Amino acid sequence: MLKLASKYILSIFHLILISREGALHA
């Protein structure tokens, strides 16, 4: 269960990072 939670958090963190990069390059 902990593994699933960390995977979920990682994917959200990754999405935030991508959107931040996109905002910076926009």
C-alpha cells in the first residue's frame, strides 16, 4: 500500500514539474 501511495505522489509531482516547465517556457 505504501508503494502505491509513493507511486501516486511521484506521478503527481512529475505532472507538477512538467506543468511548471511548460509555464516557464511559455
